[in-house]
Amino acid sequence: MEASYIPLTNDALDDLKEYIKRCVSHAEYRSGNNVWTKIPIYKVETLPDGRVAIFVLFDHDAADQITGIRFYHRNSFIWAGGDENLNKQEFEEGVLYRYTLKIVQASGKS
């Protein structure tokens, strides 16, 4: 028998967001001929709408064409990642990239 839907409290949701903010250690971006380059996390914060945002700054040292990004957990495994299509040449000062996560609760029933 499946239990009734019991949502997390707001404190528990805030705790999950703080965990996410602490667990991301760095990022890597893919450019050119499938080369991955390590880059630091610029900042991580909770946005006013409750989403968690991870920011990476692609400055003048970063490649002009960025075709993928991945984020690493502090225990060295890939935590999130995927393809991207970013042309840094379109921006004069670089690009502040934002990856957002929204935590959503659901009962699991269809």
C-alpha cells in the first residue's frame, strides 16, 4: 500500500536548496574539438522565486564557442550537464551564465 502524499516542509525545502548550494564545486565547459576546460563557480544563490541558481562567468580567457557545460559535485562526480550553444563573441565583456533548478513536489500519482 502506498502512503498518502506528505509534502516536505518549507524548512526541508530550504535545507535542500542549501545542500545544492554547498555541493557544487566547479564546472567545465566544452569548446572546439571536444576539449573540456575547468572553470570556477562564480556564485550560487536562491532567487526570489525560490529557484536555485548556479552562475559561471565566461570571461576573456574562455573559448568563444561553448558547446557544453557540466557541473561537478564536491565529491568529484558529474552532478549535472548537457549540451549548450553559446557564442561568446556576441558579448563584449564576457558572459555570466546562469543554470537554474526548481524543486517541485508532486504526489507521484497520475
